[in-house]
Amino acid sequence: MSFRGKAAIIVGGTGGIGAETARHLLLEGVEKLAVLDILYSHEGIEFLQNAFPKRTIIFRKTDVTSRLEVERSFKEVSLKFGRLDIVVNSVGIIDEQDIDGTIAVNLVGVIYCTQTAVDLMSREKGGNGGTIVNVSSVCGLDSIFAQPIYNATKHGIIGFTRSLGNQFYYDIYGIKFIIVCPGITTTPFIENLDDKLYRPDAKEPTENLLAKLPVQSAEVCGKLLVDALQKGDNGSIWIIDGGQSRQVILRNHWLPN
């Protein structure tokens, strides 16, 4: 898959994995890029614009918990770019004390963004098709005990995206759906979790567990995410952990294989 001349949206793209994904998409030739986030990072957007002065790079402030805001931003970008080929939903929070907010951002927001992207990209409605990547987590595959609400949202992303990654939908939309599950990545996302775990006394055993697991940079994770976007089959799941990626094949327990 060539990214030359393509138009992309990164949701949650002002920092961490999202920002590095944006940079690597531009390195691979994406022509037009929109970053959607609730917070504006002047430094981050300016860096991309200076590094890629001949590309079109824009920002749209977007609260993914508002379907109206999501639809407005996506439609504005699609109209400005004239097409939409790639969407990466990389938005997420960890806060076990805010159940409604965690579910609204991590799961409902991803659903809003995905459905809005489908409406604009679908060949059924005159679009060009394309690829949608939804970023889950290794916690969507193997739950860490200290953050059950977060885990539930990441499991939900996998179930939602796997369903859309069926050949039935591809034949209608012409859109490939891919799931990416990052492991521990050095971003502000994992900092200051003391008051955000399910119970405060889970902090020490959680830190002991995490200390045994590999860590990767956001830069490496973003690069490998773009690699998965490029080579991944429709409905595929990719773990990106410890600076390496591999495809995960889930076994059916009920449906016939």
C-alpha cells in the first residue's frame, strides 16, 4: 500500500503514539494530514508543519465524547482535503475513578469516530474506501488487574473493530479495519497513575508487574503502527510491544473456524 497522495486523520494526535504515527505517515508520503484532539499542541503541530512544509497539515479541536463535534471535524477535514483515505483512532485515558469518562473517551469516542469515518470513506456512499486503525491495548487481550474499567474499554475496541473487519462489511464499504495493541510505551499517558487505579493499594503490585515487562518508545511504536497499517489484512490484530510487532490470531470458542 502506497501512502503517496493520501489524506489522513489522526484522532488523539498531539502527543505520544498518535503524534509519532502522524510523523511516520508523513515520512511515508501522506500528502494531507489532520490532527484531531481536545488539546492543541502548538509545538507539536508547528514541528510537523516545519518538518514537512510542502504538505497540508491542520488541527481541529475535537471532543470525541461529542458525536456532533466528531461529525463536524471529520466533515470539515474531508471537505478541505477532497478525500479521506486513512483514519487512526489513538485517543484514550486511564482513570478508574471516572467510569463514565473513561468509557466515553476510550470506547464510545472510538465508535463515534469510526462510524463517522465510514460514512465519509465508504464506497457505498461515493468514497474511495481506505483503512481505519483503532488503537486498543495489550490490556484488551490480557487484562491487568489494577484497571478493570480501562481493560473493558480496550476489550470493547477489539470486539467492535473485529466485527467491522468481516468480509461482509469490506464488500460494502471497501474499508479495511485494523486493530493495534501497544504494550508499555513511554508517554505521559502512563504517568501519575497513583489516584487513577481501581484501588490505591494496587499501586505497588502493579509497579512490580510493570517492572518485569518490556518498554518501548512512542517513536518506535508509531513507526510499527504505520507498518501494520501498510501490511495488515482486514480484521487483523497487531501487538506492538518491546519495540517489535506481531500479528495475533484469536481462536473462536463458539463460532466455527
